[in-house]
Amino acid sequence: MRGRDRRAVRIDPSPGEPSGDGTKVVAVVGGGVAGLAAATALAERGVRVVLHEREEHLGGRVGGWPTRLADGSRVTMTRGFHAFFRQYYNLRALIARVDPAGTALVGLPDYPLWHAGGHREGFAGLPRAVPWNALAFLNRSPTFAWRDLPDVDARAALPMLDVAVPDTYDQLDHLDAATYLEHVRFPKPAHALAFEVFSRSFFAHPGRMSAAELVTMFHIYFLGSSEGLLFDVAADPFPHGLWQPLARRLADLGATVRTGSPVEAVSRGGSRRFVVHASDDVEVDAVVLAAEVPGLRAVVAASPDLGTPQWRESIAALETAPPFLVSRYWFDRPVRADRPGFLGTSGYGALDNISVLDHYEHEARAWAARTGGSVVELHGYALSDVDGAEKRLLGHLHEVYPETRGAGIVDERHELRADCPLFPPGGWRTRPTVVTPEAGLVLAGDLVRVDLPVALMERAATTGFTAANHLLGRWGVRGTPLWSVPTRGRGVLLRAVARKWGRQPVQPLA
């Protein structure tokens, strides 16, 4: 699904028949975004799909489940806020299968960022076209202004203007994002407010994140795309508006969706190519492993005849980012009406963002209207100390939104997890790709390397569709077209300067 950017790139699948003959059976292991994308693309082409999800609900890190509050209300708890950016073409194409009218997502008016030191940024009203968006941002930004440009190391910053995957990784993946930003010498407020906020959205401190990931991220969201930095959010809890409708669609296509069905191992053999070992063993022609890092490592470790030793080592070496906390509070009074639905924060300890769900989500809004309260969610990423993290985040909320100090807590839920992939310096070359050494076995997920400028949920959806396309291509069936933001920097002149002066590898600081 192409967005508004006329330079978005279409990636066509291999040619083939419009549909298969219905004889192929594929197991999809993992019911998150990647697994659902793969299952949908395969089932639409006549493949018999069996999807296994360990949890009782679909969606993975964008999942949700019912819970009952202390006041008796039945509500939905999730893994936390997710921003659906307009350049998430492939994720949006997946959602459009069950939401053709486009009502499942609603736009927020701004992407505000606040720093404890008083600095404020926002992205509403900026032009969409590059480079006018950057020029307008400089013209009005209180943290990054024209007067700061002479202090910036232009040569170190040039790779941001000529992003190309995988070339950018060859140039910058050996550096961590914090060191790279020190090279560039952006103003400290801009560094703390924008760059650190963005890098921590990958669930890691900039010191543990590849500089290539950071630069590619800025290409995706700002310097390389005309979709802008504003985003949409789910109008209903994720299960209601997205995944339950998609599960019904899969069932209509003949797929079998098994929640609460962890896969223990995959072996060769049986009447088909593989046997997937779960509560009921399933014989299949191919397997899509779309599990999170811990699950993928466990399945591969328990499946000793799959792949090559080097490939198995690359899976075992995958790292997870530090723990992150999602705390959701149902308060007995509202927050101020002018508080944004989402706010990115920096300088408030471990608090990374605040969501006021009743300002945009139907279920939370109904609860708030009925009780006179509010529903507020806090995120803390890359926690170095989990002890007392809930209390610390709540204390920082009181700093940012003082009206919450006297609010009574009707109920609360806390999700402490450590299952997001880490993208450390030097990890690009050994990161597993969609295609594996084992014929008929493919990977999908945001942990998987794909040579396109995509990230987070969009990387998950893109690799899911890519995995399905690879299997369909083996069977002579045409797959699903994909879309990407421009795969190179947009300005011809700026790219030429970047190639001339910015292609030397940036060396670590002494």
C-alpha cells in the first residue's frame, strides 16, 4: 500500500501463477506482526497455513488480552503504545485487508518531545517534502537552530544524507550511535531530546545501538521520506481492531490459527519435508519461524538437524535489548484536557514516554467517561535497574503532569519484558536473513536482516511478506508486492557531496 510519497519504491515479487494448487502446507511459528503477514500472504495464494502462537492472543509485542479492574470493569491490557507511522506501507497493507475503510487507525495531531531541562519540540505543521521539512524544522526549532550549524562536523553528518542499505551498514555499523553523535557534534539539547528519544525507541541506550541503525532510522522517518514524522494510533485495543478481524480472515481463507500452542522443535522428515513439534505434531512442506529472539533461539537449539553450524551459531548469538517496563494506570480523575495523547520525554530518569489513552482510544475513553477518571500509560526503555522502576516512572509522571499527584489509582497493570532484539555495533553482518541454509525454512520478524530501509513493526511486516514470497517463488506462485521509502537519500546534489566527502568510514573516538 503506497502512501503519499511519490518516490516510494515498489518491490515486485518473482513472476508466477496467481495461486497455488492447494497442496502445500506451511507452519508459521509466531503470531506477531511478522507471522500474521506471512500467514496472510501464503493463505491468499492457496497455501494451507497452520499458525502456532505460544500466547493465548495474537499480535506479539502489539498484542493484548482482557483483564478485570478492581471496580469490576472489563478492559484490555496490551504490551504498550505503538505508533503506526505513515511510511509503514507493508504493515498498513496488512491492516487494510480487514480495514478497507481505514477506520482502525486515527491520527494524532503532533509528535511532541519534552526534556526535563525545559526544551520542547514538535513536528506538526512541517512540510512533507525533503529537504523543506528539515529547513522548516531548523527555522523554528528551539533546540537545533541555524546558529548551531557551524559547530556540526559536516563530514561526519553527511552519511545521513546518502543512506543506502546495506552500504550504510558497511560504513557505520562498527560504531555505536552515541559515539557517532559525538563525532557529528549536534547541539546537546538536540542530542538529548531528539536523537536519544529516537534511539531508545529501539529499546536500547545509544551506546549499545549501531550507528547504522540510527542513521537509517532518520532516513526512514525524516530525511528520506515525505510521509513526515506524525503517526496514527489504534482507535481500539489491538485485539479488537486489528488481530481478531485478521484471525477471522485467515480462517475464511482456510488457515488454522492455534493460540496457546508453543512450538518446541522442528525436525526433518515425515510424509512432507518437516515435522513441527507442538501439542499436536504437524507435517508441513515449509516453515516460517517468526518468533521473538528468546523463542527463536529455543526452537533452533531444540532442532539440531536444521541449518548449518554457522547459521545456528548466528541464531544463538542473537541478543535481546535490556528490560523495558509498561505501566498502565486507571486514575480516578482526568488529566488536563490539553495533554497530548502521546508525549516523548527525555531527562526524566527512565521515563521515555507518556500516553493518555482516553484521549484517543475508544475503550479507554468510554471507561473515563463512565468513571470521571483517566487511563495513563508509562514506558521505560533500556532499564539498567528494574527494582523500583514502577515507582520511579510514576514519580516522573507527577513531575511532567503535576495534576496526577493527587489522583487515586483505581487499578494498575505492569508489564516488564526483555524480548526485543538488540542491534549492537557490528551485528549487521552476522544477523540472520529471511532465507536460511535450510531449504523450505525461512525467518521473519524485526530481528531479521532485510536489505531495505525498514524498522520496528514495518520490518516485522516486511520480513513476513518477504518470507512468504520466497516460499511462493519456490513453488512458481506470484507473491505480494512490497513498498519501501526511497532506498537512497533524496537530494541528488546532497548525495553527490556525501559520496565525495562522507564515504570514509567514521573511526571510533580516541
